[in-house]
Amino acid sequence: MPAPETDKIRVWQINLDELTGFTRHLEAILSADERKRAYAFATPLLQQRFIGGRGVLRLVLGACCDKAPESLEFIYGPYGKPYLAGAETDWKFNMAHSNHIALIAVSRYVEIGVDVEIDRPLTDLAALINLCFSEQERNACLAMTQEQQRTEFYRIWTYKEALLKASGKGLQMDLQELEIARDGTVLRWPTKLQAYSTYRVYPLPLLNVPAALAVGPGLTHWQCEELPLQALENFFTYPINRGSRHV
């Protein structure tokens, strides 16, 4: 799992439910705070998924920084977005998860955002469209069939969420003021997102679930792939190389 080049982005897809055999090893590289957060979840399944996702995140970032994953430290922005602390701040990352699917995106120097949503029936789709869409988006979507509306909702939602996650501002914005074209161009934005108006959002169709990646200007090369479980087996089988092995 080599680190991305400076002008490229790597995105890894993880099936969190396939990591159960590594839970003990992954938990061992978490911080005390991360372990506390994991066991605050209500069920063993949710605990295992948190441990798996956060542990793999540490492995990926450790490979990028050429450091042992348990040595990494995180700081958090005012809206909860995590960043690497210390000398590793050049590495930017974002993580998203929905049910058993997680995405980890990594770039050098430029903030990025990623989102994924498992498509499922929505009980009050019209209300969500009215709440989250601009007038133009809303009118176009409500003219579609019910099934098309659900597909369009997830497309627009993941586009907006990916951009907001890149900004580090989360859902603190009025989503009706943010409008992103189907080709990923940001058409309209709240004042607080001015710095991200030149970003571009791309769908991640290989995942077969609604997912999107928001990238800064000049970053047009990205690669999305499944996390190879063999990489985890290699890492935990040969701990002597943990400081330098590319997982």
C-alpha cells in the first residue's frame, strides 16, 4: 500500500466486517481515547467496526509517514475533523463510513473530503429534499419518479457531504445554499465555503454504493481500490518492520 504521490490521491475501500480476525491487533495500536470511544458504542458489532476503521486508518497513515501507526497523534478542528499532529501535517486525509463500508482518502498538502452512504429506503424523502437541496436542485428532483428521487438524493447528498468534509466545517452549513453540478463543479456556495469554491467533486462509481470524493484544484488524478487483507496479515505477521513497512 504505497503512499500517494504529491499530485495524486489514494482512496481505499474497507469492508469493516471482514476485519474481525484483526480486531485484537488493530485495537492494540489505538490510543486510550480511541479505545474508550470504541467501547462507548452500544453493540459489539459497532465496537468492532470502529476499532477496524480507526486501526486501518492508523496503518494507512503510518505507511504514508513511515512511522509506527501507534505513534501517530491526532488533533481535531472546531467541528471535529481530525488532522495529523506534529511533523506529519503535510499528509491530509478523510474517512467516511456507512454500515459496514468505510473509505479512507489520503493526499499530500491539499485537504480532501470523502463520503459514502449505503442506499436504503428513506421514510420522508420529500422533507429531506426540501431541507438539503437548493431551489433548482429541489425542482429538478421532485419532477423525477420516486426511485429516481432517491438515487438523486444520495448523489447530491454525498457530493455536498464530501465537500463539507474537505472544508472541515461538517454540516454546520445551510445545505440549500450549496449547489454542485452533476459534473462536480461547485456552482453556488455559502460565504464560509468561499475557499472551497474551486474544488471539484467526483463520484466513486466502482463502489456500487453512493460515494463521492472532493478534491482541490490541480488534483485530477486519484485511484480507488479495495484494501488488500493480505497487507494486514503481512503487517501483523512481521512486526519488526512496522516502522517502515508499506502496508
